[in-house]
Amino acid sequence: MNDNHKGLTLFMWHCFCALSLEEKKKYEGKNRPKCVFLEKDLDFSEIFNENSEETSKNSEANSNDASNDGSDKALHEAFLKMKRKTNQKFTEIHKNNIIDLLKQFFEFKKGKAEGFEDCMMDYIANATKLSPALFEVAKFIGPNESVAKRALEYITLNKYSDNVPDMLIEKPLLYLSICTDILKYEDLEALVFFSLYDERSTNFVSIAGSALAKSLSENPKTSEKFKKNIASIIAFVWNNKYHKDDGDNSRNILFDDRMPFILDVAALLDDFDTGVKGWDDFRDKCVKPWRVAQLPESEAAENLEPVDASFKFEGGAWDEKLIGDIQTMG
């Protein structure tokens, strides 16, 4: 994508209008972005109207008026030609393609497009039929309180549903990784716990949870509290999920696909004094071998030791009240 054609932003605006019209959303007057302030919108009403013959005549007349008023004539002619050739309605495929284009557009624009971005975020925060892929668009635009609250709400509604597709949790969770100054710390910490512990959390969700954990550990406002608490969370998860006895058998962490995410988050603590009994041994026997294994093969070969899958924290090593509070939050 490049900005060589002066109509790029206008084209993307028309795509956005097609997307937002389903919500009967219009951006006019003071809410209209500067980049298209003097432009007329295309009439997409036929796409959402089953009585297409009458609306086709009306929308064609309106589109001709718009083209006569100096808007991009070629764009209007292409639109009219498309309508004459097909009675196709606006589908999920169209919606997903528009969202993909919007992602590329705002990535290219570095999140700024003369007010267009404000309309985009307003739409994401208030849409009744929300596609989780829109949170990827929002991530290119930046932190926004209304969108962050919508992302948290979306995760809360979907995380305990059966057979939830990865993206319903992964996309909004990744967006929240850039919003650690906006939402309550406790809510974000509970999401990290969910991503590492709950059996409904998939690998994609765990990747997003790890990204959120990294952001919390790097934020000066949350870093110390998070590192102290995440050590307790990891100790609890390690003992209660990966070493849960089932008769005479114990789950072997090396064969559990969640293990890399647990150790990646644990590695964020470096030499931090966690206060968790047994953490130093865990760091030496599990975290450090894991970190060495991630080095290029030539560097890792000389110092490679296996992660000690038999390691267990002693009972009571973690903060029981913290874990109880998080589990109560749900």
C-alpha cells in the first residue's frame, strides 16, 4: 500500500462507510473527519435493502449527483457498474476484506488519518455486531479507553464459552497489551492468569497473554507489583496444572504445549526477588535451561540442560489470597 494516489484515503473512507452502515452509523457535521470533510458519501443503501429495484434507481441518481458535484467521477462510475452487474448483498466476506484493508491502511498511516482514526475507534467501541479482527485495526491506531473497555467486555463474554474460536479472545487480548495504563490492573492480571491456567485457553490465547504479561512487566506503574504477583501465579499453575496427580501418573510438563508460555513469562522476572519460596531453584532448574534452549543452536549446544520437569514448589509457596481473589473474579 502506498499514498501515491490521492484517492486512497477517500477509497478507504467509502469502504469504512459500507462497513459502518450496517450499524446505521453516519459521521456528519462536527463528527466528520477532516480528510473527507468536503466529499459526499456513496449510497450503499441498496446493499442492505431487499427491494433493490427502486433503491437502485434512487441510489444511481444520488451517485450521479455526487459525481456531478466534483467527487471522484471514476470511483462513482465503477460503483454504478458494479451495481448494474450484480444483486449481491453485503456479506461476511466483504466485511472481512474491508477490515483487512483497514488494517493495512492504518498500519501504513501509523494510526493517523486526519480524524478518520477517531471514527474508526468510535465504530469499534459501539458496534453491536463486532468482529474481533477490528481490534487488530485498533492496535495500529493506539490505546483508547472506550475500545479497551469493549475489548475487556468482549473477552469476558466469550472466554468461558464452549468451542470459542481463538480469535474471539486472542485479538482483543493482544489489543489490551498496549492498554496497560487504561484498565484496572487487577482485570489485566486476571487475564494473564486465564491465559496460562484455564484449559480453554489455546496456544494463540497464551501467546496473547504472554504479550500482555510482557507489557505489564515493562510498565513502570505496574512492573514491581506484577512481577511479585506473577511469581505466585506461576508457582500455583506449575504445581496445580502441570503436576496434578491422576492416580499413579503425573502430567509431564515437557509434553504439555502450555509449558513454553509459562517459562516465557517466568523469564520476564530475571533476578527479581519474588518472595516465593523455591523460586531461585525454579529459576535455575527450569527457567534458565529454557532460556538457553532458545539461543541459536551453536550457542545453546555447549550449555544445554533439560528443563527439570520433576521440580515442584513446596505447598504454600504462593500467595493463596491472591490466587483466591483472581479465581473469584472469574
